[in-house]
Amino acid sequence: MTLEFDQADATAIATAVRSGEVSAESIVRASLDRIATDDKALNSFTDVLAEQAIADAVRVDGAIAAGQEVGPLAGVPFAVKNLFDVAGLPTLAGSKINREHPPATQDATVVAALKRAGAVLVGALNMDEYAYGFVTENSHYGPTHNPHDLSRIAGGSSGGSAAAVAGGLVPLSLGSDTNGSIRVPASLCGILGLKPTYGRLSRAGVCLFVGSLDHVGPFARSVRDLALSFDVMQGADPLDPICTTRSPDFCLPQLHQGIEGLRIAIADDYFAKGAQPEVWAAVEKVAQALGATQRVTLPEAHRARAAAYVITTCEGSNLHFDNLKARPQDFDPATRDRFLAGAMVPTTWYLQAQRFRRWFRDRVREVFQTVDLILAPTTPCPSPLIGQQTIVIDGVEVLNRPNLGLFTQPLSFIGLPIVSVPIQQAGGLPLGVQIIAAPYNEALVLRAAQVLEEKGVISAPVVRPREGGE
């Protein structure tokens, strides 16, 4: 095999497979070898589908030999957060309770879409229980470790998805984002993560956490991979009542249109407080590269975050109420306690949070009448240590679990399309910067990310797992 699997992105792999330079089987075996070797340290996978993956790769090679169309992701290994249905596996959603459920009978809609595009599923990935967290320190399946420093968290709740891509086990993965669960681990692991517009991708076959906030989206190490994987998953789905019926807006063909004429601003006020100094440096680096000098305020963003908390805890606890009463001992204690607290929130608070949500959405739409893209930090700090309970920001010690979503929650709240792009710090841990657009403008955020990638401002190199960042 002439292609270096762990250094190649999905687009390069698919091109090589379709041309006959390499076989899909050899690529998938290389991925499985990396999982067997490096996931002992990362703990990103909860299930590995080695036998099935090899069989699927052989079928891709057979189709190519027969002159058949195999799709734009031919032979590309991918893995999914274990809240996506995978035929033959119980859908864990990071829990102990779900392990007792019967296996799924069919793949989630977006998983099936990637397979139709020629991608090969190699396994399911670790996460915070029921997606309630930003750390992926799972009490049932163990913590997922950050490839940049094994003593640190990968972020969450899609921590396994981010670590597997950052560590070079797979070039693509899927995660979900309720309050930041794609963007936070993308930031902490130094890769790209896309949270599309709410309802843009189908959630059919996905174990929901908060139905009115949940999104699904991809992780990748290159902008073109992010665009390609997003494109093949687009499309209306009658199995998901909130999935848009809008025609797909394919992003890959638009990547190189650049940003000339786009009005780009930096989020001020709420988004200009509460982070460590290197975070502001990362935002400024991106702003300079994109020519952003204007600043805008998203009014009452702090209340948007508070309202997102109320909606999250109320809807999440309602989904699991029966098990909370019957089997409280089988939950991760941190998840259980937050769900129990949510079950006691007054209905009035929930209704008021939803009213405020509509108001905030309308105010942000007004902001997007004056700008096309907004820049903001993804996380307030680099990755904390596994087991670390607090972080210090602006001289104040705060809990890290809730505050890792400080800058992502107000934006999830109204379903905006956002990409978190990675800034690699010399001698330090990576950080992410959010590029935010109005609904259904995924192409704009990806065009800006492409400009940053071409300028060398952002990058997502494979990092083999290492202790202490050495």
C-alpha cells in the first residue's frame, strides 16, 4: 500500500481506492490495526466491527473490479458515537441500561447514507452517558483519553468520536451536539467538527437526549472531508419529523469560492469574557486571517445559556423518568443526579425558557442582517485533566463540566450552523474557534474554514497517543 493510511484524509483514501492504487480491504485492515494498537490507550471505541468491516471492504473492491459506481467515500473507514443505531448492535448511548436492549435491526439514516457513499463502518464510539456531559468520563466504559495528552479528557459528549479521528484511527466519525457535544471535543482534540443547522440532517435511528436541541454531524481532519461527508448525509427523511424538506445545498463544490464580500465579525460582550488568554489569541488569529474587524453583540446570550440549561435538564429527565424511578443505581451518578434535578424544575421555568428562546432567535436573526459570519471561542480553555473538577478563568475557580460549554450553549439553543476549527498551539494543547452563520448557511462556514486551511492557520495533524503531551 503506497498510501499512508493514518496521514491521509478521507478524500485522498477514496480517490486512491477508486483508482485502484490501494484496495478498500487494505485500508480497512490498516484502520483496524490502528484501533487494536492505539485504542488501548485512547479508549475511544466501545464496539469494533472487524469481521463485518472487512467483508464490506471486500464488497467495495468487488464493485470496483466489476466497473460499478462505488460512491465518493469508497473504502473510507468511519465510526459513530454509540447513540446511532448500527444494525446488529444494541444502541448504548453510553449507558449500562441500554446494553440490555435488543440489537438495532437497521442503521440510522445518516449511517446508511455514508455506507451508500462507499464508506465502511468499523465500530461504535464512547461518549458521556445519554450525551449528558462535556468530558466523556464514562463510569460504565471508562474515560476516553485525549491523543495530545493521555492524562487529559477528549471532551464530550462525543469524546470517542473526536479522539478516534484526532488519533488517526479513522478519518471520519459521527457525533451529536445538543449544547456543544461536537464542538467541545473537536476543540479539545484539535480537529474539525460541524454542527449543522437544526433539522438539516436526519436524526432517525439516533437515541435522543433533548429532542428540541439535538443535532448530528461529522468530525474530520480536513475541511473537504467535512464538506463531503455532510453532503452525502443531506436529504429529507420522513422517519424524522424535524428533518428539513429543503433541497440539499452541497458544500463541497462551493469550498473554493473564498470569502470575498462576506461580512465577518467577532462576537463581543458575553463571548469576550470568561476564557483563558490563549483562547483570545486563537480567536484573534482566525479573525486576522479572515479580515474580521467588526464586533457584534448577541443580546442576552447569558440568558440564552441559562434557558438552554432549563430546557436540557427538563427534556432529558423526562425521557428517562421511568428508569430514574426503577433503576437509579444503574445510571452514571453524575448523569442521574442532573436528571433528578431536572425532574424537579417547575413547568413555568421550562415554558419561560422556550418563550425566551423564540425572542433570542429573532434578535440573532437581526444581527445576521448586518453580518454573514460570526467568530467566537469554542471552549474557555484547553483540555483539563481527567478527573479534574474545576478550572480557573479570570482568577475565579469554576466547575469544568458545565463551563466547557460556556460559548457553545447559547448558539445550540437556536440551531445555527457552526464549524469548530482547530488552532494548534506550539508546545501546547489545541484550541477551537467557532465560525457561525445564519440557518442553512453551512457552505459559508465551510468556505471560511477552507480559507483558513489554505492559509495554514488551521490544521488537524494526526497525533499518536502520548503521555503528558511529550
